[in-house]
Amino acid sequence: MDSTVKAPDNRSLLIPQFENISTLSDREMTLLQALEQDARHYPVNATLTAEGEFSDRLFMLKSGWACATRILADGQRQVLDIFLPGQILGLREMGMRHSLTEFYAMTDALACPFPKQRLTEIFEQSPKLTDLFFLAMAREQSMLIERVTNIGRRNALERLAHFIVEIKVRLTLRNMPFELPINQSMLGDTLGLSSVHISRTFKQLKTLGLLDHQNGNLHILDLEGLIELSGFDRAYLDTSPEWTRL
Amino acid sequence: MDSTVKAPDNRSLLIPQFENISTLSDREMTLLQALEQDARHYPVNATLTAEGEFSDRLFMLKSGWACATRILADGQRQVLDIFLPGQILGLREMGMRHSLTEFYAMTDALACPFPKQRLTEIFEQSPKLTDLFFLAMAREQSMLIERVTNIGRRNALERLAHFIVEIKVRLTLRNMPFELPINQSMLGDTLGLSSVHISRTFKQLKTLGLLDHQNGNLHILDLEGLIELSGFDRAYLDTSPEWTRL
DNA sequence: CGGCATGTTGACCATATTCAATTGAAGTGG
DNA sequence: CCACTTCAATTGAATATGGTCAACATGCCG
């Protein structure tokens, strides 16, 4: 029920993430805070950046879920990233004038747009923050290669299970309760499956006693079961201790 | 026949790439050159870094092909990246102590190992190079999302065609002739298909008059046909003008 | 109450996998 | 130079997995 708008307090989401890895100076904290000013509200399905559109901005996601999608020539859609609060949207398009993908809000969301230029300025002023942004991007890539593996080599059952565990882990790292504000059509477009097959696969996971649907909310009944079934590898999302302290 | 060892000259591969986007000072060139010292020879199938192994090094690939792979619990393999000369191997593992994936030489290769630390030093000394490395990583991610799209939403025929075009484009950007030193089993593991199906799909592409096999060498007969069939989008690999000049 | 979006189900079909046999090409050693 | 081995590629047959289409159910919101 609550991936919705909140964070009226202007507490930074970046600072705690980064301090987890390194110690920041006041100056560095100020630089980060500048990226989290002027939160704007985006209602469900609002577009932040359209595919192909000129864009010189990134977005710091303060609350809610967002995603990046790509539409193929024949109208099919592929979801490329699912963003949770604290992530920056568009890092991979730093060097591009036009967006390769559409970014949009999957739930009501708060996000702070800021010019790409500002990141470059940070690189000029703080090598440590540079490292940290580099790491953020590396972590994003790690998620992406997991997705490639997931889609490339697992069947529907394992794939869906894996995805659910991934989301569960990412939410847990943020101290957020599990939820899945994604319809089955988009889930299909995320996992390379049809929406119909997502429905069947959910049913299968329920039959196996791993999941449960209660009044519209999805519940994980057996996380370990899901992990085992999907062959999930924790390493790729864990922060410390695997991530080097700087 | 010639993705093999050469480059006895110690000409930098990074400098021209980067100068394509920005102008470098002498100091910056020196920093880059330091990454391309001490080329080591890796024979076909040699491992540069094993999966799960401790690693504090990256590799600058001078010649030959390399790749990153991941082995699943059930023994299946997924190829995650294919690296061509001029690329840096391991960028996404900058912050990790242990490698998520295996890196190995697909052909005879020359590569220069250097400590991750050196990249951090570059960040400290040159914001411009920082930008450029950030962009290199962004470009890598762009390739990755194309792969996700490819595997997630295209059928075998389109997928293989798309892959071939991608390789063709990347080789052309390097002024290298087209070749494909990859066996069908690995191709399958790259594209999320079985090796048997790769064989059948090749046959189909030949029947369509798009490809040809001459004494063991693959030839592209109709690049435009492949592009159209696969829905290939040039934007994601082009360097200028899409990539911002810094 | 009605309308629209989302999810579920069944029947049928398409696509790709698996398994096994065969062919082919590239070394290797006699 | 010719078996002989080995590994990759090819082919066919049977099977599995997931897609498509269409009907129907459900839930939400106005």
C-alpha cells in the first residue's frame, strides 16, 4: 500500500548509501544534497523522459517505483530496469543527448531532476564521490547481468522466482516491506514472457506453497524455497562486505 | 584468421577512442598509457580471472577477443560480454573483491593487467578522464540493455541476426574485418539458445541469402537485410555524434 | 450500476530443446 | 600419406515450453 508519495522530510537517500561504503566530508555531503533538492511529484504512469527524447537531466528517485523501458519496432516492450528509492535514473545515458529508453513512474513517485552536468561537476570536485558513483553504476550493471542470465538461461518458473527474490532483497536492503506494484503484463515484459504465462507461473508458485495472494497483495511464504528454486546468488546485490571500502 | 596476437607496436588504443570524444592533455595521455604497459599474452581459452576468485586487477584488451561468462548452479553457462580490442575488462567489478564472472580469452589475446587502484588514481587526477571512463561504462551498459532486449523479446532468427550486426558494427568502428571466432555452443550461451538451434538458425539465415559460409569463414552477404530482419538500432553503438563532446 | 483494466483459464499452435546419430574438418601419430 | 582421434556442426524425431487467441471472471472506480 505504500510505495506512494511520502518523504516530506528532506532526508538524503544518497548519503547513507554512500557512507555505508566510505566516509564523507561535509563538502561531499553538500554536493550530494544538491542532487536531492526540488523533488517533483510524478503520478502513476507519468513519463519522466520519453524514448528518443532529448534529455540533459538525470533523476534522483526519492520515493515510489520507476522503470526504464524500450519499445521495439514491432511494438513489443522490454523493461530494462526497475528503480527503487535511492537510485539515480539515467546514469547510463550520461553521454547521450537523446534517451535510449523511456523512464516512467510505476507508482506515484517523488523524483528530483538535475542536469547531467552536475554529475560532471561532482567528478571535478570529489574523487571519492566519483568512485562512489562509479560503484553505483557498477552495481547497476551487476543487476543487469543477472537479468541477462535470468532471461537467457532460466525457465519461466525459475525466472519469476528469481525476480521476486531480487525485489525482496532490494527492498529489504532499504528496510521496505515486500510488495510488487507491477501488473502481469509489465512483469512479462521484464522477464521476456507473455502476461498469460506470468499468470500461469504465479499459479504454479502458489501451488508449490512459495507464494500467496491475499486480497490483492502478494506474500512470500517461503523465501528460502524461492532462493533455492531460482538459484539466486546473493553476492551480486549485497553491499558490504563484498564491496570494497574506499 | 587474424584476431590473433599482433600489436607489437605499443600504440595506445585508449587515446584515440577518448580523443574522439574529447581533447586530452599530455598528462592525461600519460595516465592512459600507463594502463597499456606490460601486455601479456593469453592463449585461446586462457582464464584471466576465474569466477569467484579474488581480483584487484582490470585488463586492458590490446588484441584478440575476450568474454565474461557466468556458470549457473546447474552447470549452464551464460556469456555476458564479448570484448573487442580497446575495451577494459572488469569495469563493473571495480568495487568488488571477488569476481562475479569468469573472464577469458576467446582467441589468442594480448591484454595488460593493471590494478583497480590505478583507475581510482586517475579519478583523482583528471576529471576529464573520469568522465570518459564513466562514458565507457555507460556504453557497456547500453550494449547490455540491447542484449536484454534481444534475448527477452526476439526469436532465434532475429536474435542471431541482431548479434551478427552488433559484432559487425563494433568491428567496423575499429576498422577490423568481420569474423566470428565463436563456436556455436558459446553463441548459444550468449543468446540464450541451444547450440543445436544456433546451427539451424544459421542455416535459415543462409537460406535467406543473408549469410554465407566459405571454407570455415562466415561472410555477411546482406547487411541491410540483417539489420532490417533484426530491428537493429544503430544509435546505441555509434560514437559521435550521439555521444556528447566533453 | 456499468465500464474498463487486469487477471485467469482452456484449446491450440509455434518455437525451441533434447537426445541421438551422422557428417565433417583439423590435428596426431604411425 | 593414411588411419585414428577429437571436437564442432548438422540433421531428424520426439518432446517441452511458452505463445496466441478468445472467452470469461474479477475488481476497482466513477
